[in-house]
Amino acid sequence: MANNDSTGKTLLVALLLCLVCSIVVSTAAVMLKPAQQINKQLDLKRNILAAADMLQEGVGIEEQFAAVEIKVLNFSTGKLTEDIAVDGYNLGKMLRDPEMSTALAPENDIAKIKAREDYGLVYLVRDDEGYLEKVILPIRGYGLWSTLYGFLALKSDGNTVAGLGFYEHGETPGLGGEVDNPNWRGKWRGKKVYRGDEVALMLSRGTVDASAEGSEYRVDGLAGATLTSKGVTNMLTFWMGEMGYSSFLEQIRAGEV
């Protein structure tokens, strides 16, 4: 009688089982990818709305996001452009292309992002008469352990903060991870970015005295998270500066957008 428990047959059964499992997993991944992409886009839109203090519970994300206009910004000119299509815009792909991104010298790379895309997406919100109400700007920069990705929303004056939010980071929970704390995020509203032509918005060491001179440019620092706080300040200084959105925001302040 043949030995059905031979090593060869055992290995064959194990191989076939692995093959079947691989096919099932691969098929599931392919079939679920469209749904995952849709959910990823919905989450991004939710975070954009939240950063601008526009998120309404109980209302569909797509319905709310219909009020947001997506445009492409040419960082070199500081102007909106149609040279790059919004559909299919891929930040990662652009950063990997040296012809579509700008490598940053160490002295300029205070946000520690290594390269800045030459074209970026910006999000505009207008009132019923077509006047600009808010602009929502993607920002990113390195904290203590990770690159933080988020959005800064400004009012139509291009200087007053309407909201701030991060949607991806790996900072320490309870310390740098407090960037997700709604109470801390709420402290940004009404703060000013520019003092004259200089970026003045920054995190303070400790709690900000609202009665002190210059308090409109300072936000409470993150307790026990000095390097994350410094990273957020550096991120804002970079993206609101000459390499970032300053030229575009000048146009907004001039009423040209």
C-alpha cells in the first residue's frame, strides 16, 4: 500500500495551499483596490473640510466638498495654471521626477522634505457671489519621528488662519501626536501668518499669553514635544515663505484670485 503520508505529498499539499491562498489574496487586493482608492479620496476630502472648519456631521462628504474648487498652482510663478490637470495629479510621482520638482539645498530645507513639487493643488472656497472665502493649502514637514502631512486654511485676506489639520503622521501619541487634539487645533483659528512681509506664525514654548504683544502670531506649544513643535513651526515658515505659497497669497491679498 502506498504511503499517503510521505514527505513529498505533504510538501505538495502545502505548496498547493499556498498557491490557492496567494491567488485568493491577490484577487481580493485587485478587486478591492477601486474601493480603497475611493475611500482614500473621501478621507482626504474629509480632512480638507475639517481643516477649513467646514465639516458637517450627517452630511455626505461629496455633497459638502462640492463647495470646494480644486486648482493647480505653479510654485515658480505663484499663479494658478491649467498646464497640469487636476485629475490624475500625483504628488509622489511628481517628487520622483527631477523635471517636475526642485531639490532643496540644506539651508533652504527647513521643513526637511528634500524636494518641493513644481506644481501643487490648492483648494478654494467661494461665497454665493463668487468671492473668495477661504483657501486651503497642503503642507508637510518633518517632526520628531515622521513627516506630517496636513492642510492650513486661511481666510480671504490670505493672512488669518481659518483652521489647521494633519491627516498623516507618526508622532508619539500623547506628545507630538497631540497635533490631532481638537482643542489644540482650535487654538489656531484667528491667528495671523505674516507680520509685514515676514512669516511670524509659530508655536510658542508653553502657553501663549493672549494679552502679550505678538500673541496673534503664536500658538501654544505641544507639551513634552519640543522637536515636533519645532517641526511644525519650520513647516509653516517654509510653506508660507518664498519657496511655498507667499507669492500666491500676495495675489489673494491683492484680490486677484
